[in-house]
Amino acid sequence: MVRHATHTASLFSVLMAALIVSLSLAGVAAAQTNTSLGIGALANNTTGNNNTALGFFTLFSNTTGTTNTAIGSSALFSNTIGIANTANGFSALATNTTGNDNTASGVNALFRNTTGIANTANGSSALVSNTIGLDNTASGVNALFSNTTGNDNTALGFSALANNTTGTTNTAIGANANVSVGNLINATAIGAGALVNASNKVRLGNTTVTVIEGQVAFTFPSDRTTKEHFQPVDGEAVLTKLRALPLTSWNYIGHDPAQFRHYGPMAQDFFAAFGHDGVGQIGSETTINSGDMAGILMIAVQALEQRTAELQQKEAQMAVLASKVADLHEQRTAELQQKEAQMAVLASTLAAVAVRLEALELRQNPSLQITAENSRGSTRVDVMP
């Protein structure tokens, strides 16, 4: 009983001493327009003003920092001259020293931030690894968990953008929406489990998504004034490549083949046929751009239309030629008929002339008349005197 009473008294003395220290520190802080409550809260503050520290060792190292708010054990523990930071949660912004305008809400939120500025972390361990990164926004447990020096990133959802380390201007919305590597730029992943694997790329949904739907078709800019390095394309060559392009029906692995089948080429084959235009690379071996596919089809249609126009022109030329042949045939026939008529007249004339000549000869030589009569069977030929 004595030992127990002694122990209780000792504990009470420690608590009273701590309370006295805490209240005295609070009094000092209050005199400087600061508010502190808790052992070690604002313990080292010198000229910092308008700070609020509530909890064990909150804003412990602050000296001249102003307008900071720390609520939770060790919140903003290392802050010295940082300004306008808000930490709410155990060890939130615990290692911040000179960073300004940061907001951390949650256990270990922005824990390693030292000089990073204008970051917002909402959720346990959100932006926990950030040190000097700027203008990052993380909302969700473990959001932007691995970010160290990356700037201007936005993560919304459990473990969103958790893999990002030094990448900038990335966006992830959805639980586990992420980047494949830590240094991408301007990559966007939207949807639970969406994973974007390249800079300047947008990924919608994860691998189980089967439909992306909207009231209107997707529209992309195609203003001539925004383009350069124009290169003509041989339509006949495109037709030849299309003729050899393997085309099948298929479904993605994991999708129900009874409901989600598709038609079309493989990206590897499309890239092999159309991936280079003499200026640079078009597309990749794993993706097909719908705009490029539409362009190839339009080039092919244009080439077929050119073939049709040429065929129609040839048909018209053949029709003209056939008409000329028919006219020539008709003309030749008429000329032949005319010549035949002339020949008939000539033959008739010649026959008449022959008769007259024969008659004339018989008249001039009577002996021939007798011979002629004998050869004709005594047929008499009267010769006019």
C-alpha cells in the first residue's frame, strides 16, 4: 500500500509538473498571439506569431514560423520558419522545416516534407514521402505515397498515384489509379485500377472495362493551322498493304467471348504496314489510333474512287471509240454499196457496149456474121444498115 501510494504520488507529481510546464508554455505562446496546448507544443518558438499547436510536441521546433496550425502528436514537429502550414493528425508534416502553405490531414500525411510548398494531403500517409515537391494534391489513404520531388500532381482515391516519385503534372482519380513508373509527365489515369504507362497519355478504366460510352462521339482537333510536315500518301500503296493486312474477329483476354467480340487488325500488323511515313513514327506496336485508322481507310476509299473515275473515263473513251468504229463501218458499208451500184451500172454499160461493138463488127465483116450464126445455132443477127 505504501509503495502503491508512493508510485501514485510520483505519477501525480510528474503530471502536475507537465501540466505546469504546458500551461506556462501556453502562456508564453499566448503572449505572442500563439496558442499552444500540450507537452512540448511550440516549445522553441521565439518570434513566430499566430501559430496554433495542439498536442504532444506539436510545432516543437518552430522558431519564427507564422500562421501555422498543428493538431496531433508531433504534427509539424520539425517546422522552424515555415509559414501558413496546417497539420492535422499524428506526425502530419512532422519533418517540415521551411515549407510553406502546406495542408496535411491524416496520420503521417506529408510526413517527410521538408521544404515542399503548397501541397495538400488528406488521408493517412498521403504524400508521406514528399520532401521538396510543390503544388501536389493528394486525397485518400496512401495517395501519392511515394512522391518525393514531383510537382503539380493530383491524386484522388485510395493509393492513387502511389507509384509516382519524381513525375510531374500527373493526375489519378480512383482507387489504385496509378502510373506504371515514377517519372512520367502529364499522364492521366481515370477509374479504379486504371494504369497509365506513358507520358502525355490518358487511360480510362482498367482491363475489365468493356464499354466507354457517351451521348456524342469523341472529338479531336484537326485544325490545319495546328499541323506541319505534311506528306502525301500513295493510295495505291495503301490498298496493296490493306490487301495483305491480316483481319480477324477476336476478344480481349478476360472478356466474355459470348458478349464482347470485335473485328479488326492487330496493332503489330497495322504498325508494320503504316507505322512509318518517311518522316517519323506513327503509333506503336501495341496500340491503334482510331484517327490514324480512319485516315488510312479514307485514303483507301479515295484511291478506290480514283480507280472508279479512271475506269469510267476509259469506258467513256471506249464508247466514243465504239461509236467511231460503228460510224466508220456504216460509212464503209455505204461506200461499198455505192461502189457495187457503180460497178453494176458499169457492168451493164460494158455489156451494152459489147453488144454494140459486136453488131458493128458484124456489119463491117459479113463473113463473121455467118460464123457467128453457125456458132449460135443459126440464130440470125440482124444488122442494121
